[in-house]
Amino acid sequence: MAENPAHETVLLAEAVAALLTKPDGCYVDATYGRGGHSREILRMLSGGGSLLAIDKDPDAVSEAGRLAREDARLRVAHGSFAQCADFVKEQGWTAVDGVLADLGVSSPQLDEPERGFSFMHDGPLDMRMDTSSGESAAEWLARVEESELVRVLKEFGEERFARRIARAIVAAREAAPFHSTLQLAKVVAEANPAWEKHKHPATRTFQAIRIAVNNELGDLEALLKQSASLLKVGGRLVVISFHSLEDRMVKQFMRRLAKGDEPPPGVPVAESQISRPFKVFSKALKPSKEEVSKNVRARSAVMRVMERVS
């Protein structure tokens, strides 16, 4: 089954090479997307290996289901990767040899106007990863308090004009509720006094609202904690992130676990007595210039890897 031609999987070979330590192991692809990483993992697995694919997106789950009917080594779960431990338990597994998470929005989601992720096309203001449940961006914007909207724009979008943009959004919704992406993009663009070169003025606002609607950072925190508990000795956690908030969270989490349970300052404890069950397997890896030239959406990707060593 061919991969969706509209989607270029970022750091494909690098991520799978870092993840796969045992061809007959049990692995989790926490973000199936359009299946690029999963297909490569299956190609590298032996007949005794297994892969659990997770995704919120019903379209992704449907595509994964078709692949699972062709390859019995693949199991599929519909839901957030924040439920990773539960999904693993449902497979009868007590631990896994690796977890891969390719964060962010897939190209098909961005390119399909009806999903409401993009300010480049007009479509319903949805932004949900899982279109079968939860609150859409339009519904969230209709009820959110201005102070909370300011916080979201500042924290999740790193938007320096958060107050000004939030005020404009609240004023606009009093005249008419938000229903479409271009409707919101227009209000944000008009409220933004300093447009960045080569960046749409609504970029940060759309990112922030998407993160809030999908609880992306909360789900990521849950996945990181659960993955650490699920890994076997020698197992690896591989995470590809696309913006600084995600990458900072992943980096700090991995460094904290690699540091181990150090004693308080001044307590005389030998280095050999400090428990450090994890190590950061490699430095952050970014796509090559060649990959970025072929797929501009890869330019902001950062891959980090952590391994359980004891």
C-alpha cells in the first residue's frame, strides 16, 4: 500500500534507525499520521515483531486499519497518545522496545480546508485532531474568556501582541460568531501591527488555538511520562517536534531523567551509587539540507532520543 503522496514523512530513516533495536520487538508509533514511519518500521521488523499505531484522527486510523488488514504485525488504536499506557496494556504487553512520536499537524490535515487548520484556505474553523469528539476551535472561541485567550496566545503561540489580538477577537465575536478560518485570519491580521517577513500574521494565533483545542502539550506530557515507564531496558523513546514549546518540553524531560536521582548538595555519595536508568542517546538531530529542499515543512523539525539503560 503506497504512502499518501501528499505527505512527506520527516526524518524517516533517521527516526526508524534510532527506534529499532530488536527486529522481533514490540514498538509503538504514537502518531500514525499517514503511515510513513509505521511502514518503515514494519519493513524493518522480523515476522516476530509487533507494532501498535495510535492516532486521534479518524482518517489516519482508517488508513492504518487498511494496512493492518494487510499486515498482522500491526495493531491500531484510535485515541490520544496520552492513553498510550492503556493501549499497550490492551495488547497484553507489559513493556515495549520503543516509542516513536512525530508531533504536530500532518500535511493532509493542513492541506484539507475542511479540517480548519490552515489560514491559507477558507474552511470551517474546526482544528480538532479527532473530528469525532471534543470542542471545535469555533466553539472554543465562542466561550473563552479574554484573559484566558491572552494566556493561550502568549504561552502556546509565543505571540507578543497577544493582548491586542485577543481584544480584537473578542470584539469581533460580539458582532458575529466565528465560523471560518479566513474570518479569523482576517481579524488577527488586522490586529497584528508588525507582520514578520515570510510569515503570515495569523501563524502564531492559529498555532496557539490548535494547541489549546487539542490539549497538545498536556497530552505530550502524559506520553513522555508513560513512555519512560513502558520502556524495556535497551528500549528507546524517539520524539520529533516542530516548534520550540514541544522541543523544550522533550529536551527538559529527557535531561531530567538522564540526570537521575541526585542527592542533595553536600551529601557524600559516590557517582556509582546514583541511579541513572536513562541516557540521552544522541544530540538533537535536524533534517539535512537535502531533505529540507525537498520538503520545506521539515525545516523546523528536531529529533531527540532517550534510551533506558537499566
